[in-house]
Amino acid sequence: MRTLMVRSALETRVRPYGLTRGRTAPKHRLRPESLLQTGAPCDQSAPEERAAIELCNRPRSVAEISATLQLPLQVTKVIVSDLVDRGALDLTVPPEAAQNSPQVMEAVLAGLRTKWKL
Amino acid sequence: MGGQEARTVAGPASLKIVVAGGFGAGKTTLIGAVSEIKPLRTEEVLTTASTGVDHLHGVEAKTTTTVSMDFGRITFDEPLPMVLFLFGTPGQERFESLWDDLTLGALGAVVLADTRRLSDSFTAVDYFESRGLPFLIAVNEFDGAHRYSTTAVRAALDLDPHVPVMPCDARQGQSAAQVLIRLIEHLQSTDHTARTVRSDQPTPASSATAGVQP
Ligand SMILES: Nc1nc2c(ncn2[C@@H]2O[C@H](COP(=O)(O)OP(=O)(O)OP(=O)(O)O)[C@@H](O)[C@H]2O)c(=O)[nH]1
Ligand SMILES: [Mg+2]
């Protein structure tokens, strides 16, 4: 009984890192707000990976994947980075107009004002 | 696999604003008031060198702390496809690496102040000043709390004259949105040379390309 309890306590701690197969650093530099989208079909994937792939059927952030999968950000980054390598998730690039800071500020202002009638 | 380029697809611009402030200042409330989703919670496991390091044995005692942070999002289709994230900084303590991760590439920050505990805002104010990230003070007007003038708040927090101070009700979407609007207006008026001080940080333009940092 006691050993079982100890084991499960250990597992909850260790398991997330097991998911990343011991890796702690993602290959792609991902930020909490980086947006990912489902890419090519991928047959071999762990349940967490499938959940991430499914979630990204519309662009989702690393933070949102982390929150939904209930995995720490760092672990999520490693998983996501791996899925990007396998083509199962694609990184998104913002529209050309959004590369320009003053234009982005104007767009956010206009968006907020319209949405909140301000 | 090595050296292979990541595939990219066109997506919305990803932007973020950091919401900081003392314990119970109303960060989660404000995020929830403007977010299109109920604030989500993500966790980060931090390794910190613990106090009382065992120098004799040459090992550094490390402890891990789990900190959680809330965030919300607002999606815009017009005038540009954009997603604006609002990240709440966790806890009182200033976990450098985490704050850096949240702050890097952010448009700016909102520091929520509770007038009953104004000094709780010092940590956030100091941090954003040191990073050169533009911010404003939103004074959350709790029921029954004494209303201070913005001048009094400015003096108490020892703010630079250009830092905006405004009252808000973190529970009201419109009020929270007004805070974000004021912040963006402040960013537009901020001298761009002042922003390049952030040496290791992306330029304002590249903050919009957060999805694809090589
Ligand atoms: N009356 C009033 N209550 C508020 C307001 N903003 C927040 N509250 C309440 O104050 C409490 C704390 O608000 P939170 O939004 O959880 O504060 P927080 O900054 O996220 O707190 P921590 O994450 O614990 O640091 C909650 O019970 C809110 O309902 C406000 O503008 N007016
Ligand atoms: Mg909170």
C-alpha cells in the first residue's frame, strides 16, 4: 500500500519529463505566446501530443497548450518543438503588415475601440 | 532531422501585454474582464539555488518552485488578424527568469495598484523601469478603499512624469479595455530610442513576429 503511494507520488513528478524523453531544452525557440497550427498528419504520437495537435486546429499559443494539457511551460515547449520537427505542428508567421510596429499599435487600438465601443 | 527548417504557415500576429501588481491587486480579475476566454492557468517549474548553500561539499542546493500564471486572450480579425495575450505575473516575488520570459517581446505592461497596499507595486515598477518596458499604473478602485488622486499615487510610487496613472475597475470589461487603450496610446507617444535600451530584447517590430524566432 505504502510503496504504491510513494510510486504514484514519484510518477506525478517525474512523468512530465518522461514525456520529453529526458530532454529539457526545446530545439525551436518558442515563447509562451508563440502560435502553432496543426500540420501534416502524424501517426505515432503520445496522448499528450495528440491533444496538442488537435487543439491547434486553429492557431494556439504555447501557453494555451500548456494550460490545456496541464503541463509546465518548459515541458510543453519541448513537446511542441518536437512536433514542429516532425511536421505535425507548424509555426505561424504573422502577416506582413504586422511586422511594422506603428501599424500594429494602430491596429490594436482600432480593434480594442471597435470591440469595446470606446 | 538535424538542421531542418521548421515549416511555417501564415497566421495572426501574436502580441502580448503583461499585467503585474501586488498580491490580490486584481490582475486575474482584469484579465478575465477583457479576455474572450476564462483566464487560463499555466505553470512553470523553476529551479532556484536555495539559501544556505553547502559550500563545504561543493554542491549547490537547488530547490524547485512551481509558480503559476494566468493569461487571457483577445482575438481580432479586423483591421488585422491578431491575437492579443494578457499575461499576469505570478506572486509577489520577482522570479527573474519567468518575468523575463513573460516580458520579452511584450508591447508594454499594466501595473495594477491597490491603494490600500501601494508599496506592493514597487517590485513591478522597478522591474519594468530596469527593463525599459513602457508601462502605466492602473489604480484599481476597490469598494470602500480611500480614493487617492493620481498625483498622490504618482508621488507615492516615485514615478517618472511621463508614466500614465489612471483609475480603473478591474471587474468591468470597458474599464479594463480603457486601460489597454491608454497603454497603447502611451506606447505610441513613447520615444522609440528609449525602447532600444533593452539590449537583449527584440525590437518593437520583431515583437510582432513572436511565432517564428529561429
Ligand atoms: N470591489 C472590487 N473588488 C475587486 C476588484 N478587482 C478585484 N477585486 C476582488 O479582489 C480579489 C482579488 O482579485 P484578483 O483578481 O484575484 O487579484 P490578483 O492580483 O489576481 O491576485 P493574486 O493572483 O492572488 O496576486 C478578488 O476577490 C476580486 O473579486 C475591483 O475593482 N473592485
Ligand atoms: Mg491572480
